[in-house]
Amino acid sequence: MAGEKTLIHILTANRWGGVERYALDICRHFVAKGWRVAAVTRDAKAVDSLFEKEGVELLHAPFGSMLDFASIRCLTRELRNSRRERVIIHAHGFRNAFTALVARRLSGRKDVRIVATRHKVKKGIDTALFRRIYRNLDAIICVSRLAAERFVSTWRGRDLPFPAERLHVLHNSLNIPAQSPVERTGKGPVTAMFHGPILPGKGLETLIDAMSMLKNERLRLRIVGSGTPDYVDKLRRRALTRGVMDKIDWYKYSSTPLELMSEVDFGVLPSQTEEAFGLSNIEYMACGRPQVCSSNGAQPEYITDGREGFLIPPANTSLLAEAMRKLANDPELRIRMGEHAFRSFSENLSWPRFISCLTSLYQ
């Protein structure tokens, strides 16, 4: 149909993660708006199944390298077959953006708009090829000020290799219905929850050690996520040797963590890696839950220490334990912080605000 709008997301990970969740929320929104929406993936079942469930078309390409001509041909063919449609390509990462740029050129579709989201805290690459990629993108989205500042720090004291007005900071959000803070269900001890990928760098060793300092507290910990069996076994052995295995409940990955949050009192996300933006962090905020999280990423951009939660230095077991103890022992503090967290999400990180900004970049 003439004038039909097509949105194509390029995703190359083999496993589910924050980038895929971010893309799926966007795709779901535009499917509901009547757009034709497709995702180009590496034929990874863990990713494809959730996109397919939401009515997103799937295209498969190998994405073996930046100069993977099979992937370029796949996208070029798609653009040529969509000549009567207005096409926006949303690439996640600059290597994927390169595939999109080459396909746009080969297809002769100068009208195709290409935007790329930067999901990492990492300097830009100052080579002729990458400067050309940055310069030819229609928009570069960084998910936090930290990510944007680190990206452009490569050219500190020099001109940027792309027009500055094409760089945008757009904090992530969650495509969920407007809601009130989630009420706590059930009885029992105070429960803290970590959810996310079970990977080195997420601070889980520090969290288990902190629990060993809280043995006398009426506090349980729920760990929700998936990881390699060897690493998960290593964490379990650590919990066993620290004498806290009986205070920890282990759950496999859940695609609906918001439902689990009705059963817990606060979140704990002690990542040691600099997070460009934590979707897990704002999930707690959206549910009206306070949290204890690391201060070394973008978290201070949307969480104020002592207001929506507690910010602590990474890998600091004693400070992590102390913050968890405060929340565990003070129900009024949990309620007050949770209310602040929900209000901050609603006013600054809501889906309508996010998608309005993103739509303007697509347009």
C-alpha cells in the first residue's frame, strides 16, 4: 500500500537481553499503530520467539562480520521490495548500522532513514570507516548522558566527525500500561530481588557476601535470571560456603519480572560493570519499589541517593549490606522511597514521553 510505514530493527545477539527488550517494546508500539514492523535477526530462537509472538515479521541474516555480504544482500533485497513504503531502519550498534548504510546505497533508497542506538559506555572509534558511519546516520541515540559523553570523548578538543545535532540522549522506558504502584502481596519476611542476566560483572558475588552479613535479619533474597550452568553453580557454592543458601531463592529467567515485583519489597542491582542504562532499575521504579544499586553507571541520572533508593560504590560489600539492612528494617522508609521512585518514573521516564521523542527522530 502506497505510503505504508515500515520499521526494521536490526538485532544480532543470540540471547535475550536489555537491548532486545528495548527493541521489542518499540516494535510492539508500532505494530499497534498499524505500521509494518520487521526484525532482522540471526535466527536465534530465544530472540525470535518473543518478537514473533508480538506480530513482528522476522528476517534472518548471518551477521558474521561487518562485511558480511549475505546480510547486506538480505537487507538490500528487503529495501528494494519495499519501494512503495516509507522505511525507517533502527540499528542497535554501529556495526549493524554499517550493514544498513550499505544496503541503503545498493538499493538506491536514499529516502530510507537510519537511526542507531548506542547501548554501551564506550568511546567512539576514530577510524575512517567509523567516522563515515557516524556521519551518514540520520540520528544517533545514546541511552544516557554517560553513554553520550563517553562516546564523544574520543574527539575531545576536536570537531566531531558528524553534525552535533544528530546526537540525542534519550533515556529508556518501558512499554507498559499506565499504572499505580504495585501493592505488596502475601506475607512473610521482607524480600529483596535481583533480576537480570546471571553474568560476571553483575555484582552477584558481592550480593551473596552481603547476605552473609545479614544472617540475623528477617530478610530473604530472590535471584531471578539465567546464566551458564558453571557460573550459576559457582554462585550457589559461594552461597553455601557463606552459610546463606537457605536465605536465597533461585528463579530461572522470567519474561514478566513486573509480576514478580508484587511479591518483593525492594530491588538490589549491585552491578560492577558501568551500565549505560538499566532497564531493571526502572522496572522497580515503575512498580513503586525502592532499590539498592551501584553508582558507577548511568543510575545517578534517574535515581537520587536516599530518595528513590540507595546508590553505593560497586564491589563494596559492607555498604551494600548496610543499605539492604536499612530497607529491610524500616517499612516506612520503603514506602516513602517507593512512592518517590514511582513518581520519578511517571514524570521523567514514562513510555509516552519516550515514544514521542523517538517518533520525532523516526519522522
